[in-house]
Amino acid sequence: METANTPAPCDAADGDLASKPADPASAPEADASAEATFEEAVAALTETVNRAPLHREIFLKLLAFCTTQRTLAEAEEAARTCPEFSSVAQSPYRLIRTLVHAGGLYWLELDETGRPLTPQARAGLTPDEIEDATFAYAVVTTPVGEQVAEDLAPEKRLQRLFDLVPQRLTTYLDLMDFCREQRTFKEIEALLRTRPAAAFASTTSSQPLQPSFFVDALERSGGLAWNDGWKITERGMKVLQQLR
């Protein structure tokens, strides 16, 4: 199918704490998939990440960024600085909470020393007392989140795209190379009109592919991102450099 992707708006923030919590139970809100097997939890989180294409790359970047424990403020800032954020309507906080509820991030309440409030520390406290004992919030990627970040890494998605129809590889790489600088779709269309006709042969239709097909395919695979123009992503650049 040849469809044009219309880009959309993204959000992010505080502290620098160590790596994973010793006791994941200190983040009960990451238990959305506690009843599921690991494979089922991975499948459910993968569906959440892929269900909202405009949020997908931000979700994956957050999962990768938070493999080291981050304060809420740091995680919010990481989301806000994603090129894709300009097209996302939700706040960084809401994006982070989506990953928490989907089992991709642990949500941690921190005491005044910067340590997570454990279930033992909360035992016997009222909600108001727990709130008074909480001085900050942090997030850290769960094992399920780490697996999804690895499975959906742009490098893997781009390789799968390139392997699908090998005769399109040069055209994909030329387009990524062209987008080292921010480009309009009109500029991209002019470039692709000069490519060999074989690259535009559809495997499912007698009609040739349109330039939007290549832009959409690279955007869905994490190779291009929209931010007032199309530009190669950081991970896309690494792939390009490896193949050229």
C-alpha cells in the first residue's frame, strides 16, 4: 500500500539516581501485566507502542533512555527533545504514564534521600502520609520494556525493511542521505523522480509506487523523522554510515 504519512506533535524532566530498583515491587504501577507471561507482556507492550504511530519513536526512546533510573523531570525532558515531539498532542508526563501502565516503565516514589519508598516503608501509612514522605518521582525501564526496545530498535526495523525488497535498498539509502539536511516533501519527490523505475515497481499492484511510499516506510522504520521538514534520525544515520 502506498500512503502518505502526515506528521503530528511530543513532551519531558529532574535528578540523577542509580540504575534499577533492587525491588521492582516498589513500583506497583508497572504491574499491569503481572498476571501475564513475559512473552505476553512483551506482546502487549509492543501493541501499545505500535498502536500510536505518532508516539512510537518517543516511546522507544524513553524505554532506551530509562534503562538507567531517571527522575520524572529528566524523562520528561528526554521526551520533549525528541524531533517527533513537535507532532504530538500529549504531554511528556502522559506519554510516560502510558508506558508505566503498559508495563514498560517502573514508577518510583522517592524519599528525601532519593531512595525508592519500598512496600515496607509504605506499610501502615495513610495515602496522605505516603504523599508527605514522597519528595520526588522517578522511572526505570522494566525487563519487558528493555525487550521491546531491543525488538523494535530502528536498526532492526530498517534492516527488515531493506531485506523485504532488496532492489529498493539504493533508493532508501539515497533518500536517507539526501535528508541529512531538513527537506520538504517537494524536494524529496523531485529527488525520487530521478531514481530507476525498477525501484518503484510494486509487488502487489501494476501501478508504480509513489514517493510517499518511501518516506512513510522510512518513517515507520525509524530512519526519518518529521520536524517542520523530513530529516534522517540519529539511529538512521548510524545505519546509513554502516551501509555506505
